[in-house]
Amino acid sequence: MNKGIYTLANDLVYDHLVALLNSLEVNGAKDIPICVIPYDNRLDKVRAEIASRNNVTLFDNFDSINFWEDFATQAWTSHQKAQKVWRKNGWQPVYRLAMHRKFCCLDGAFEKFIYFDADTLLMGNLDYIYQKLDEFDWVVNDFQYKSDVNYIFDLSSKMITQIFAPEKMSEKIFCAGWFASKKGVFSRDILDSLLQKLKSAETEVMSLRGPDQSLLNYCVYRSGISFYNFAYHQPELVTGNHWSSQFDVKDWVLYDKGRRLTYLHYMSIAATKFAQLCKGEDVDIPYRDVFLHYRYLKSPEKMPRLIPPSFLVRWQRIFRSWLTQRINNIQFKIRNF
């Protein structure tokens, strides 16, 4: 198939998945086939949702899944700092290994594809993204380059300047929650070469903050494939996409200073908050009415009436939030020790 869309999901992000699929259907991607890559085996609700839609399939190439999980494992188990930190925290040898399954989109049926994290909503037409893939191997549309580069690469590594040109680094980094590329853009020879470089010590340049994001950025940068970021090269024409920005809402579509967004990404907001919202709890989530619109687009009668949580529940959430923040701060200090 010439073009398609991938996402990564399981039953824990079912509400996200339904909202994403509905937004794709009504905002410009109705005729584009969609493939859901399984995050793990918790798929009962996901399978039922896929069965109810004509253009959605479940990725079932387990050779690809095994290949990419092995690739990620070999890379990250060579990262001495990561192994020390993750072991100390009692985590698996590869933190959030299943997130690396998004790499499977490189082996799928679509010659050109766009990958969406499940916590994303489509807002506008995607034609210009697919067209750009006629010129470049990897296309993104985000402002990650304006954030801390340490979210992608570990700038404290002594090898960083040996591998990357500092003046080019911002130009070539991206958020791994949304990107476009082509089937087989990395040959097995290229991947073998990248893995050997990683295992020979280059793995130390990868940041621990988002393992799949860091590894994917490394592969794109180090392979030398052609890369284009609309937000970097045409910032005056590009909208934001992160929920923290201030957008206008018109007919359930978001606009940035009059320009229609391509997509809205809810990254870093816990899936549990959306689950609570869909159970009728009055959870404070940006653009939550927009999310609920797409989540219940095909079943408006099931739209929950939001009820403010009790004092006890609010207190418990405040305490959990405080505790989580404390733990995150401690883990951040450990990672940078």
C-alpha cells in the first residue's frame, strides 16, 4: 500500500485510541488505512474496536516485533549508566522496552507512513506530509529543538562532540511521538552498522529520559538519511501541537493564531487521567471537551456527565501528585549523578 498511518496501543490507552481513530476519520484521513501496533497482549478492547472499523488492522508481524525489541535490548544493555540507574530503581534491563515497538512501522505494509502516538488527535490534512516524503526520508513537524536537548541526547557525554556536530544537533532532533518516513528506510546493513557503533561505546550519548525517543533520534541522525522538520525550516508557517499551548477552538478543531493545527499531542499527561475523565470524573485536562468530543463521536449517548471528585479523592490525588514529583526529582538526580 502506498501510504498509511501507524499507532501504538493496548487496552490501557483504549480511550485515547478511539479518540484518535475518530479524529482521523473526520479531519482528513478517512481513506487512509491505519495499523495499530500492539504495545503488549492487553488487547481485548483494542481488537473489538479494530473489528468495528473497515480501514483499521492490527500489526501481526512478530518477527519485526522481536527484531526491534532485540535491537533495543542490545543497544541499551551496552549503556553502562542506564544499566546502573535502571538496576538501582529495580526496573527491567530496558526501561519501557515495549515503546520501542513503534520502530515496527519501518517494516509494515505502507510505503509511506505517518506514526501517531495514541495520545494524539488529528486536526488537519496530512497531504503535505506525504508529499514531503518524496523529497526526504524522514519528516517531522514539531518544536522539540527549542526544548532541552538533554531530553534526546546526554550532553554530559564526552563522545557527544565526536559523533554530532553541535551546530547541527538542534536542526536534527524530534519528538518520537509523531513522525513520517518510508518502509525500509534503514536497511539491515545500516542497522547492523548502527548497532556496532552503539555497542562500541556510542550508546553513552543517549539520554535516559525517553529511551525509545533517544534511540530513534540516534538512528536517524547517525544513519545520515535525509531529514526535514517543518517547524524548524518554516516556523512562520507552522502551528504548535503541544497541549500546553494556547489554541482557539472552532467546531472541535484547534487553531494557532488563525492557522489550523495538523495535530494535538497530549504527551506527558497520564493515561489514568483520561480514564478517570471518561468515567465521569471532573479531571482538569487541557482541551478536555475537544478530547471528549472525539472520544464519543460515534456514541454521544455515552458521553459522561462530569462530577467533581470528593474532598477525599482530591486530597489523595494531591498527595499522589506530590509523592510522584518527589520520586521523579530523586530519579532525575540519580540519572545525572
